[in-house]
Amino acid sequence: MFVPTNEAVKQYFSPEGEGADLYASFGSWDNMPDNIVADIVKNHQKYSFLSALPHDFSIMKDEAGYEMNVSESDIVGKYVARNGVVYIINKVLPPLDYRWVMGPAKTDLKNKIFNIALNDSHTQFMYYLRSLLSTYQYFITPDANLTHYIDPVSMGKKTASHAYWNFRLNPSNEIVATAYNIETGDSIEEVTNASIIKNRMNDIMRTHTIVVSSPEAFSKAINGGQEYFTTVGYTPIRLTGMDSGATVEGEGNTTPIHITQSSNKTNGRSYIIDGIIQNTTTSTYQNLNQSTNSSVININSPFYEFLRLCNACSIFSNSATTSIIPLDYYITFLQQYGYTIYVPENNLLTEAQQNHYIPSPEELQELYELSAGGQESHIDSLYQIAVEKLRRFIRYHIQDNGIYIRGEKVEDKAYLTETIDNSTSLFYPIYVTNTGSTITLRDNIGNTAHVSTTEGKHNLIGRDIRVNNSNGSISNPQKDNSTTIESYTSTVVHQIDNVLWFERPSSHWHTDLYRDLNNYLAEN
């Protein structure tokens, strides 16, 4: 047995000690539940005498198979008993789960739902948070505050089904929820299906977790004014500080959530917060259209021309498959990841069309009609060339990773776009400089562009959600029957003051295309 001294136990179980969250929850050892005390005592026991000899301390593992981190310098006394050896040590060896960022969820009875959600029966997120290779910022919501979760799946259904959920434990200690109508507050249904609960808990866990390079780097970023951080689920959250009184919020929160307690842990920092960090249910298409009605293009949108070009070359789709249904139009080639979309001002895109640097929707339509809807193979190939030209232009304005004003500061950092260099089979880059308050871009030919600092024209965060198609029908998908989030893409939209080019623009595509077309028509 490894037995801590009284002084080590007092230091551990104090407001300044490693067990500060336990102290905050229980105040004294007498108040601590037996199961937690038993976990701590058990972690100081080794059932094999031979595996606990001093020369093995550096490789010694606890009974769960994790490093115990004991050295000979930690030993302040020892004696041999009839059935083994007792080492007196100058520190406490709490169980791994108590030392890691999930600790407050495992040890505080007010956080039972998060504790259950972490385990094998639900998300198995505990295995992720046990990683020794990563550092986390983990936000824990107590049971009493697990309310008003806007259910993303319900937002694709008829208005009467738009719902928020309040989670609770039933008498069998299972996580369930009551769904309420968002507008009226009337109860809609009881959600007891375990797979549906797991699905939403996984969505919450991924939104409540940030991976950082190191605690020092994260603290430096916060003190340097960074507010936007990307979660494990690729969605951004906004954080104003690391201590009690600071706030955190997702794009879907109507008011900020407050940090009520925070503590340093072995692999990061844990936060107790008074609400759920809520993702946005606004789609990328709605952000570009500046309207919740995706069926009508809003000509007054500052992103109107870009959206018109996207639609002309079928960048967006709302088609269902036998397994999924999109809640709105989504960008077909983006995966479950985070992306940034840079949108040139309307007049700049109009000018690019007038200069024949890119095809206009009208020109594409003319080519399509000349090809008799694809029946004339030669003209149809010209149409496809023009469509591909426009698609490659659009894709160069979309990069991997979310970039935000008040986000991570970088200098001339290369990010890959969605346009591939056919000669190298590598994706063309964009070079980003983010000072925190301004974002400057450099394209592949050396031109620069700046993200608008006007409110409403930057940091427009969207999430394109696909839900399960419960009836498996492509011809008649029913979102009202959907029950789970299947996948999603996270995006952020910025307006910029210049067009981005992966190669030097030329009007030759237009003249050459129409020369070939006129020759074909003359010959036929």
C-alpha cells in the first residue's frame, strides 16, 4: 500500500489542492460518498508485491493499467507488515478519472447526468478524455442546468414540433428528457429512447470539449484576447475567460452561460457552467441568403451574387438518400469538419463576370439551352467545362478550418482550399494573417483581401445538419419521422473586399469557348 501522510491528504483536499473540486463539493472527508472514498483508497493499493518494488516505480501502473507516477523521492517512510509492504508517501494518488478533466463529473453528485453520459452505456467519451497525449478544456453542466437544449433534429420538422429538451434522471438512473414546444413552452413528448438520448449527449459532449496544445498556450491565447475556440465537434464557442464569472456561449445560445467554478487537472482544465453550450441550427445557405426561407433568394443579401453563382453550378443540394435527409441546402463536397467561406462583395463578383473571368449564370444557362439539355454532346461538353470553371472558382473561396475575428492569431499561415491543382494533385492554399481584430488573406497569385469588420458581415456561423431518413425513401423523405443527427458540416462566412484567385484570371476561357461553339454550329 502507498499511504499518503496527513499533510499530503490535507493539501490534496483543500481549496488550493488537486482535489479542490472534491473539497468544493463535499467540504470534508466525512461528507464524501463511500464509493468515492473507496475509489481513492483502492488506487493506493497494489495487489502484487513484486510489481511494486522500488526499481519498478518508474514503470509501475495502477490496477486500471495507468501510470502511478511514484518515484523513490516520494517515499518518506516504509515498513514491512505480515502481508506486504507499506510505503508512506508525500502525495495523494487519486484515480485517473478524478485527476483528468472529467473529474468533477465523476465525483460531484450534482453532475450525475454528465457522469452517466461519459460511460460505456452512452457516449464512451471517458476514453477520449483519458488521453495522455492531449490537453483539454472541458465544460460540465450540472443536472439542474441541463435544460433548454434546442433539439437540432426537431428544427427540420413542422413548426409545432420545434422543441427544446430538459434532461433528467428517471427512478432507474437512466437519462431521459421532456421535449417542449419552443414557441409555447407546452410539453410535446417524453424522450426515453436510449439511442436518441445517446445521440444528443454525444452532440453535447463534442460541443463542450476543446483540445489545446498546452495549458500555457491556452492561457496565453485567452489573455491575448482570443475568444473563439473550435471544439472537438468542429463548431466554435466563444469564451471570455478561464475563471469563475467568465462566460461561454455557442452560436445557438441567446444569452451567455456563466462559469461558476474551474479547476486545473492533469490533462487540462475543467469548468462547471450554468447551462448547455448550444450549437447553431442556422445553415450555411441561410447565412448566405440572410433569410430563414431557403426557397427564395434574397436579392438584398450582401452575399447574393456569390449565392447566385453557387446555385448556377450546383454547389448546394438538398437531396436525400435512403439513409439521410439534409435539414436544408448543404455544400455537397464538404465533410464533417469545420470550414471558412470567403465571399467577395457583390460588385466584385459582377465585375469578374463582366470581364469574363468567370462564367455568369446567364452564360451557363445559354450553353445549357444550346445543348438541348445535354442532348448535343459537343455543346454539352462546353457547358460542363464552363460549370467546372465556376466550381473551381467557388471552391477556392472555401478553406479547411474555421477562422474567426477574435479567433486564433496567425501570421501568413497556409490553409488548404477546396480547389485542387491538377498538375500536382495538391490543393491550392490561401495564406491567412489574423491579428484578432482583423483578418488579411493572400491568394495564390499574391493579391490580398480583407475580411469585413462590419457587424453582420463576418463570423456568420452555420451548421449543415443531416438527419436519419427513417422511412428510407428517396422520393418521399420524411423529416418529421427523423430521430437522430447523422452528420453535419460547420462553416463560418466572411465577406471580403477582393476576389481570390488560384491562377491569374483571363477572359480567354470565354472567347475560346464561344469560338469553339461557333465553329461547331457553323459545321453542323
